[in-house]
Amino acid sequence: MKIITHALELKEFTKNINKTVGFVPTMGALHEGHISLIKRAKKENEIVIVSIFLNPTQFLKGEDLDKYPKKDEADKKICELANVDVLFFPHAKDMYSDDEATVLAPKVRGYILEGATRPAHFNGVLTVVMKLLNIVSPTNAYFGKKDAQQLALISLIVKQFFMSVTIVAVDTMREKDGLAMSSRNVYLSQEERKEALKISASLYLAGKMVSKNILDAQEIIKNMRATLAPLEISYVEIVNRDFEKVWHVEIGNTIILVEAKVGTTRLLDNIWL
């Protein structure tokens, strides 16, 4: 596995590749969810590049940038064992300058749900993803469905900026107890971990209601909120694939999303129907 730390060096490297390239961007603290992205990329491409970059611009003031889990050596070993071809491990000073151009999130879809509670968060996400995609120039880039709003916005900028990359959505990986895998799960105490299961339980309930042909969005949300109590709920929402609020579930075009705090830890989860 080749490790590259400078953007221009990676651009030079990828310029001479005449093979399909799969790209998996991460912020490190790799887990089985990330490994599933790498495996999918390995299956569908001749070369796989993984980036590990804890992007400072997507963290708002007072958020967990300083304590976000860092496992650099373990992450390198995971990538090596997963047969990653190139690991891109840049420094912030190589990715950003003092006077930065910024990609702005859409005024509507970038400021609802997670964007409502974290204004300008998606500006940072989209800016760094644009940089990474331009550096790597991949054939395919792989993102998890757990961060559904992020995935939708990345797909949107790729479309609107006419970028030559295919965005591949990969299903959420879960722990045996149903908790969606996340690097932030390490923050949870044993008791908080039990409380966090209310999030996946609420989504399971929603899926069960839909299977019984209960498609009214407000009825589903009401029952989900009851299941989530007494967690601090940021939102429970039902949207279509374009992230427009819907009043009835439409199979094949609906996402049910939850964001809740367990202790001080913010957790996201969703199901795609």
C-alpha cells in the first residue's frame, strides 16, 4: 500500500493511471462500515484509494473536532489488510489556505434537518469533498447511506457541477444489536449505548408500520417519537429522495430520518424505503 500525504503528489500519481479508480473518503477511526465501502470499491474498480482527513471546516464552534476519535496507526493497518492500493493522508495546511474559496450548500436542502441545527456544516462537507474528488479524479466514489443528507448533497453538486464521477451509495452497516455503526459510538457509556438503541428501534417500528400499509407520515413520526422518548430529538422526518417533505410514504422514493442526542453524543440514522 502506497501512502501519500500531499495533494499534488496524489494528482500526479492518478494522472498516470489508466484503470478504473474507486475512492472512499473518510475522517478516520475506521470501522466495519468503512470496510464495507472499501470492499465495494475493490469489487467494482481496479485501483482503490482511501483518504483519511479530519476536515476542520465541517465542525462548528463548540463541536467535537478536538475530541473526535483518531486512530491513525490502526486505520493504516485496516487499509493495508483491506488491500487498499493508495492511502491519502493529507494535513490541513495542504488542503486549505488562509484565503479559501468555498462551495456553498444549497439554500434549501443544505439548511434543513442536520443543516438546520448545524448551519454552514454542509458548506464544509461539500468544499472538502469537491477538493478530494478533484485531487483523486476517481471513476467511482463511495459513501454510506447513514449520512443520507450528506450523500444527497454530494450527488447534487456532482450533477450540478458536471463532474465526471459516479457517486455510489452503500447500505448502512449495523452492530449486532441494530445500532448503526459510527465513529462517534465510542463516546457512549454502557448505559447510553442501551438508550441509543431507541433510535434503530424507532426506525424498525416505522418499517413495520409501512409493511402494514400505514403510510401516513405524521402517524409514523408520532409513533417514532414515542419510541425515542426521553432522548433529546433534533428531528424525525420523512422525505423523498430529493429531500422534500412528504405526507405519505411512497415505496421506492422515501427516506425516514432520525437525529437524536444520547448524552452529549449526536447520532444519525435512517431507513430507505
